[in-house]
Amino acid sequence: MQRLLAWLGLAAGALAFWRWRHRHRQAPPAASVDPAEELKQKLAESRSDEPAAEAAAEPEEPQPSLDERRRAVHDKARQAMDDMLGGENLPGEETD
């Protein structure tokens, strides 16, 4: 039994030594290009393409003011609620 344990210990030690030596013998792979630089180049290219896309877009109509948009949204919501309730008044609303 002691011989078996001795052989297993020797094998484990030899494997550990081999892995340690193999790890130190390999040179780290040389990085050809820095990944951060690649991303910076891609970002610069995408930003240079944006003005061309914006120039090709048609000019939009002037936007309505904030109050006009808010009023339109509230009117649309009130109309939807009236449709769902079947013309009933909501709690807190006065009856005409």
C-alpha cells in the first residue's frame, strides 16, 4: 500500500513540475494591435459616417410646443377613457 501511495505521490509531483515548467517556457502571445485602439478606430469611423446620414435625412416639420403636445395627449387619453366607460363620468368629474 505504501508503494502505491509513493507512486501516486511521485506521479502527482512529476505532473505538477511538468505543468509549472511548461507554463514558464511558453512566451505570452504578442498582441499585434491593442483592442482598445481597435475600438477607438471603429468609434471614430462610425462617428464620421453619422454626418453623412444626417445630411441625407429630410428636414422634419417643426415640432409643436410642449403645451400643445401635452394637451393633445390628455385629450386623447380622456377620449379613450370615455370610450371604455361608455360615456360615464369619472369619479370627481362634474356632470353637465
